[in-house]
Amino acid sequence: MEIELGRGKKARQAYGFDDVAIVPGRRTRDPEDVDLAWRLGGIDLALPLLASAMDGVVSPTTAILLGKLGGLGVLNLEGIFSRYENADAIGAEIAALPVDEATARMQELYTSPIEVDLMVAAIREMKAAGIVTAASLTPQRVEQYGAAVIDAGLDVLVIQGTVVSAEHVSTSGNALDLKSYIPTLPIPVVVGGTASYSSALHLMRTGAAAVLVGVGPGAACTTRGVIGVGVPQATAIADVAGARSQHLLETGERVAVIADGGMRTGGDISKAIACGADAVMIGSPLARATEAPGHGYHWGMATFHSSLPRGARVKVDQVASLEEIVNGPAHENDGRTNLMGALRTSMSTCGYQNIQEFQKAELVLAPSIQTEGKQLQRAQGVGMG
């Protein structure tokens, strides 16, 4: 439903995760009987969980750890692990920077040239560990480096930017034509971000195996404030899921929808799936792992942009192992550990056996869902307070 902003402009109401709640179904089932598996291109994955391609979240080591747990770590091929042999020391330096110096110093650090040999070595290290390897490049650099990393053994290529479109217009004549480029690649390609029905449908028509949904919702992202662009995630995911249905009707091919950002807890992840996502990509929740390369900090892909930074370095603290955050057991009651256990319990509580069934769950608008009856928690700073 459109709302009139003024005589010359109307707008749709949009909703985030805090605005909605999942309605229990008519049946329940045992959590052990819930199947969290999903498919990306021709690759079967045990958990619908991707780690964001951010330097404070994914190193080759953490990608291996997450891969062995059943998830998929996406390495940023334009970050510190492709620029520095001593990447861990660079991450530690970034974590130690004073707040008022962090952005400027990161701009300097990320001007160091990308080394193809480091990039290839990282992919081979991940591949040798026996996991599904995934890594991210921006549209501006994917043609330059894509062949080298695919030859090194990459299994999934993520072409990622703040917003990626299938119809980029450039007077320089150097725009990447996704529709021509993606079909030439021998591996599944994930593209994004996007946040609307029409843009997602066009991306699906390029031959992408999956699209990333999210413009500006991440904990370290300032895009929405800096340029005013973004759509709350519940609405964005539902719109893109609608594009998936249309594309399936047109072609018979099902493109995966990956919710990217804005999820803090297992409840948020559950809502993302119920809104229509096949999987989620998260950053800050995994940056809290003791093995995370950010040393207790998290920063986004545009934090260090040379002329218009659109991200912040945020403190997250390292509170649990990666395994505890992903699969538990949880020792806190705030929903930020055992994320997959929470999703499994949400699905079983509502009676759904697998991801595609859970996408049919009933949702309600519930602006009071975070505060109703929670006065004591909020006052004492415990639980969800």
C-alpha cells in the first residue's frame, strides 16, 4: 500500500526484522527432524549460513573452520589477505587504532596493491582443507582476477558491491556486462547487493546462481546514512523472493536468495528465512568468534573507500568459539550463540521440515514484539534487554 508523502510523492511502507514475527503453525516437530540443507548452483551445503566477505570476519583459517561446520566462508579477495603476507598483524593494527584515526589509517592500508600470488595461495589453502571455497570480487575487478582464482580451485564466485545491477551505464565503456560474463564461468556465481523486485529479477536473468539481498543493513555499514539508499530487510527479502518466483515461472530455474546483513540473533535469521531467503550472510555475529581475524572488531567493505567511506569499524568483542556461535551450545540467553540451533528450533516450533517449507510460514506485523512484557529484562540489561 502506498502512502502519500506529499502531493508530489508517494512511498510504500517497508519493514525490518524488528517489525515482524513468525506465527506458529498447526503442528510442531522434533528439532532433530528439521533439515537445514540448501543448494547453491550444483553445490549442496549443510547449513544456510555464509560468512560475509569482510576482513574482520573471514580469513582462510576461519573459512576452513566454518566450512567444516557446514557453512560457507566468503573470503574478500580485495582485502588484507590479498594485500599483505602478514595479514594477521595488519588486522591487529586495525583493531588497535584509536577511534578518531581508524578510517584514515585504513584508507592508507588498503592502498597497498593486490597480490595475485597471495590471492591464489589463499584459495589453494582453503581448497586443500577439503571445504567448498568461496571468495568475493567487486564488479570493477572481477574480469582482472576471476580467471586466476578459478584456476586456483575456487568453487563459488561472489560478485559483490554496495549495489550491483545488471544494467550498469558507463560513459567510459568499461562496464561489466554480467549477462555476457556469468555464463562463461564454470562455477556458480552469486551477485549482489540488491533490494528490489525489478533489480533482483534482472540479476537472476544474468545466469547467477544466487542473489544477495541487502543494501546498508549491516552493523558496520553506513551506506543508508551517507547516501540515503536502502530498504529494510524484511521487505527487501520478500520482494526478491517474489522475483525468484517470477524467474522460476519464466525459466524453470530456481535462483537462491541470500539475505545479506541486518541479522544479530537466531531469531533474525529465522525471520529472514520465513520472509523468503534460502540462506543468510552474516558478519558481526561471526566477528565475535574467538578465531575471527578482526581481534574483536568488525569493519565493512566500504569502510576504507578512498573518497567516500560508507562503513565504520565497530567493536564486537570476542565471546565464544566459532562452533559455539554457529552450532552451540549456547551459554547466554540473548540469541547470539547457537544460531543454527535457534533456526532449527524456530522451524520445529512452527512445524516445518525444511527451508523451502519454512518460507511459507505466516508472518504478522508486530512492532511490540521486542518490548512486550520485557520491562524487567530491559531494566536489568539481561536477556533481550
